[in-house]
Amino acid sequence: MSRVALVTGGSRGIGRAVAELLATQGHRVAVNYTANEAAADAAVEAIAAAGGSAIAVQADVGDADSVTAMFAVVGERLGSVEILVNNAGITRDALVLRMGVEAWDEVIETNLRSVYLTSKAALRGMLRARWGRIVSISSVSGIAGNPGQANYAASKAGIIGFTKSVAREVGSRGITVNAVAPGFIETDMTDALGDEITTAASERIALGRLGQPEEVAAAVGYLASDDASYVTGHTLVVDGGIAL
Amino acid sequence: MDRSEIESKLNDLLVDELGIDRDALAQDAKFEEDLDVDSLGVVELLMALEDNFGVKIPDEEAEQITTVGEAVDLVEKKLAS
């Protein structure tokens, strides 16, 4: 069944892989971006070239008014959001003793506040339809911790607590709320870490390599599908066996 | 729109959407204690009222609603402003 899906941060990395997968499954996808319009348009074109249906929609997902406006646009152009993928996320790494308040706030706002804002907006329509899927991208950092990422890890752990709570709140209305916790995935975010760190990481990974965005997208695709109708409040770890 | 029209519409929503027994409806009926409507049900009811009457009910005001009468009062107030 074709549904309306919204993927935040859908223009690059894991988000783009998710948007492409959902489109191949026949869903109509809204690809949200914050600044990189060119990347968002490229993602939409790639989806169209593959026979799918997508639009690009700008919003700063940490900002309440921006999220409201985004949902209005998606509502008009595609319809009520049925599948919400909270993927938008940033890092501002620093040891906590050297971490400025702005670095803390920005990460919490973009990564966690956004999840609350978009979920609240999407649940309206999902409650009415008595069907919905909310899948948020957490991280093994949030589960196991990671030096230099106290802000990022806190935001990603926060997503897990939020996911479980909301799952309990709306489960009776046929809405599932889950999270996916990726490990090290080959994207711009890990490219920025440099070879030394990613090589060292590979040694701790059971599968001995970084993951691909498509491998995370597959997990999101499953949770967004009817196959996962009895899975809720769950965090599906996709980390190649690093945080065992 | 007068109060009795709002009340009538609200009662219809309670019966049709939340499956409440029409005989149980009264102005002072409490959603949770008397009508067995859970907190999510009250949220859904207020959303349906917003859609039906074209009004906006902010979160802080929605929190105060515990009875049928209070819901009618709030919609009446929003329609008047």
C-alpha cells in the first residue's frame, strides 16, 4: 500500500538511502533538508529516475514554526504523513570539559528536539487514521557512550527514551514507534572522522568494516512496513557487531 | 452558533467516535472517571472539536478540560473570540 512518508535530513547519507528505499516500496516521499537544496533536489531526481515519487521540503527541524510549516506543505502536496523517519542529525564533538553551551544546545535541538516536534505534528494525522509508523535514528553512541560525543550520545539516548514512552502512549491506535541504532556507517558524518579513527573502529567491529547507508535503510524499511506490525518501543541495532 | 448546537455536536462525537453511551452524557460528566475515556481519548476528542468547529485549542488550555461541560465552554469561548 502506498503511503505518505517524510524523511528528515533525507538529502544525504542514511536519510537519502531511506528515502530511496521507501520510494522503491511505492511510498510517496517528502525529502526534508535544511540548507543543501541541491542535494535534496538530486535525491528527488534520483528517486524519480527510478520510477518513484518524491518532493523536497525545506525546514529547520529543531524549530517549531519551521516544522509546522513543513507539515502544512507536505499535507497539501502529498497528504497526511503516515510514515515519519526522524533521521536528521548533526555532531559537534568535544570532550565535555571543553564543550561550549552552543555545541550542546545545537546538537540537542537538531537531534532530539526535532524528534519531539515532528512526532507531535505527525501523530495528529496518524491518530485519525489509526495507523502510523514513527522510526527515529538513534546510534550505538547513545547506547554505549562515546568519548567526545556526550552531546550526540545524550541526544541519541534521549531518542530511545522518547521512543519507548510514545510507543506506550499511542500503541492502542495502531501506531508503532521504534528506533534504529546504527554503528559506524560510511557517510559524510564518518568521513569527517578521518582514516585513523575509522580503521581503529573497524578492528572493534565483528564484521570488520563500516556499514553502508542501504544496510541501515533496510532496517528502517522493515520497521515502517506492515511486517513490523507487532514491533514497537524497540531499538534495532545495525552496527556490524561493535556494541555487543 | 449557540451553546446547545456545540453540546449536541460534542455529544455526537463522543457517541460516534469514542463509543460512549448517550445516556451517560451530562454536563458534569468527567471524561476519565465517569465516561471511561482515557487521556489519549480526550486528546482525540479535542482534535475532533478543533476540526469540526475550525478552532485552535492550545495545549495549556486543553490540559484543563476534564468534563463534557468544560469542553463545550472552551469551544464556545474560542468561537466567540
